[in-house]
Amino acid sequence: MDFGFSPEQQLLRDTVREFMRRECPADYVRRCDDEHRFPAELRAKMAAQGWFGTLVPEAYGGSGRGIVDIAIIIEETARWGMGCDFIPTAIFSAEAITKYGSAAQKTQYLPRIADGTITCAISFTEPNAGTDFAALTMTADAHDGQLVLNGHKMFTSLINLADVVIVAARTDKSAKKHKGISLLLVDPKSPGIVCREIPKLGGHIIPTYEVWYENVRVPRENLLGELNNGWYQLIATINTERVGIAAHNTDRKSVV
């Protein structure tokens, strides 16, 4: 069995590598990091290549390719030390909405992910739960046809620039640990959301935030997937995201 790249994947790797060599010199990366500035102009050029639509089905404007293809893109961009929102936007959000989104949610978000006109964030980790998502305590209580969020999240990257943030919250406090969790599509500009940037030693291109949600009202139609089935949806999608994280942690010395 051949585990190597297909000719199309080899061409993709060469294309991304040449693009980064041309568009992302070391002094540009250093300047963005020193200035704590997200590389919006570079991201726009990446989006124009169609890379954000790698996992988006063709019916919604993407290329409908696979995780190997997006991993190639992430690995090659990471070689230059350039962070971007491929992981929360082009992997997690693209896959979660494709798998679990309603017809209206797919129509609203997937074409915009594919053409790069939307940035997504994910808000899962909590101070006392870490990445044990089944132990999260953030709540989303039903009230007047809405879900009202209350809780505290950590390490929510790029929420300052995001158009939508996927939040994991407990919608049934009486259920067992792995039950009663749901995923919600939340407008990060909603009243009641307060963010504080977390100081870091490096990686300033991608800002990371501690986030408080206080009585944040989310329309019931923003529920992503089945009510109280979010843990299973989250784990299934996180497993794909981890491939992207592994690709991002590539050996930068291998640039040629």
C-alpha cells in the first residue's frame, strides 16, 4: 500500500511552499509577532487560493478534499512560523457545521468559510476542567425560546477577530458527565461577553483570550447538532482537529 502523496497532493505542497516563500519572508513574520498583529493581508491572499474551503463540500463552494490536504497546507504555512486560523475555521468549524449543522446553518456559514470571508473561534477549555470537556460547568439554560449562557472559558484564540465562536455548554445539569452538553454558534459581539487577552511568551500573531459569558442570549436555532449530544460531536470533530495541530507543529528547520 502506498502511503505517499498523490500527484495532486504533491502539487498542492509545492504550490503552498512556493506561495509562502514568496509572500511570507522572515522579517514579515517577525514584524507581525513584535507588533502583536494578525496577518490579515496574508490571510486574504491564502483565502484567495481556496485553501480555507479544503474540507467544505463542493456544494457549498469548497473543494471537498480531505484531512491530508488541509494538513499539507497547515504544515507548509507553519514552516514559516506563520499562524493563521486554519485549525478553528477551516478544520473544526468547517467539519462540525458540515456534519451537524442544519440546512440553514450550512448555507449561512460554509460558503463564507470556503471563500475566507469569515473567521471562526472555538471556546471549550475551562479553568477547572482543562481539556476534559465532559467536566465543563458552563451552562446554557432555556429561556423564552433562547439559550442563556453563563460561564468562564480559557484559551479562546482569535475571539477578538471572529465572526462566530462555537461554544460548548451544559444544557442538562441533571445528566451524567458525558451527557447534557451542547454546541452553540455564538456571535462573539453579543452583550455579556467579556474577554481578557492572556499574556504569552511568543505566538503573538494569534492572540489568546480568557472569556466570561454572563447571561449571553443565543437564539435556539443556533444550536449546532442535537441538544445534549455535544460531547460526542465535539470529540468526533476534535480528533480531526488534532491532525491539524500535529501538522502545525512541524519542524521549521526543514524549509528548503
